[in-house]
Amino acid sequence: MDAGIVHDTPRFLSALLGLLLLSSFAFFISACVVGSTANAGFNVVITSFLYLAWGVGGLYTITKSTSPVSIGFLIGVSSILTIHCLQTAIFWGQLSNCQDSIVVTEGVTLDISKDFISHYTCTSKSAMSSVCAFSVINFLIGIAFTTRLIGGKDEIIDGSQQGGYDDVGPTGSIGYNQQNAYDNP
């Protein structure tokens, strides 16, 4: 990134969303590999769709729909999905340390999925690790994006649109009568 893009909030946010989309696509590929994991595979595939929708929706909001409500909605979605990235990274990081079998005594090993837990799978440990890694990358990008979005929202919000909060309150014209309520007109 050149030095000028850091000072241009919309371009910087668009660049961060581009990185998020790139990482989310790699996350999607890893999610498809671990999609057959018992009790968690469907969840990670849906999560990958959420990450991709976050990137596409964020780009649309930054470039086309810059109303205060849209930017506020994007701030909320980005905050929640950033936290979800951290949860996903922790879960799949822990799951990547799973074991296929347990050694009971010397020479006797038991397969966990056949002998103990019926809905247990421990395949594709490297794909589980990559899900964790790409989720960490999305978490870091999400922190940078959300922080910069909150700090630079005034640069992004289109001032020509109605719906801001400038007219609300004691000094504005909406919902406040300039006369004292007890004075007769």
C-alpha cells in the first residue's frame, strides 16, 4: 500500500476489505475441506459464507451506500464478526490438536471414533489449522477495519443525505419546541 492510501479512509477501508475477501476465500476453501467434520463442519462452511458476505457488503457500503444508518450497521456487523473470528480461531485451533486413537496399554490402541464416541472425527488436521490461521488473519483485519471505520465514519458518511443526528436535541428543530411549555403563545 502506498503512503497516500493510509490517509484516505475510504480507500484504506476498501483495501482492508480486499484483504479480508482474499483471506475469506482461502478460509472458504479450508472450510470446504473440513466440512465433513462431525458436529462442526456445517457451521464452519456457513461461517465462511458470513465472512465473504461481510467483505462484499462492506465494499458495497463503503462505495455505494454511505448513509449514517448503513455505516452504523456496518460498524455493528464488523464488531460482531470480528469477535466471531476470534471464537472460530480458538475453536478450530483447539480442534486441530485432536487425536485419532488412545494408547491404553503397550501395544493396545483404541480408535476413539469407533470405540468411545460415535460422532467423532479427527481428519484433516492441517486443514483445521488453516481454518484457525485464516480466522486469525480475518480477526486482525477485522480489528483494523472496525477501528478505522469507527474513527473515520465522518469522512465516509455522505453529508447530503437526511437522517443524521444534527437536528435532534435542544438546539435542533425536531421534537423540541423553542418556547417554554408553560408560556402562553
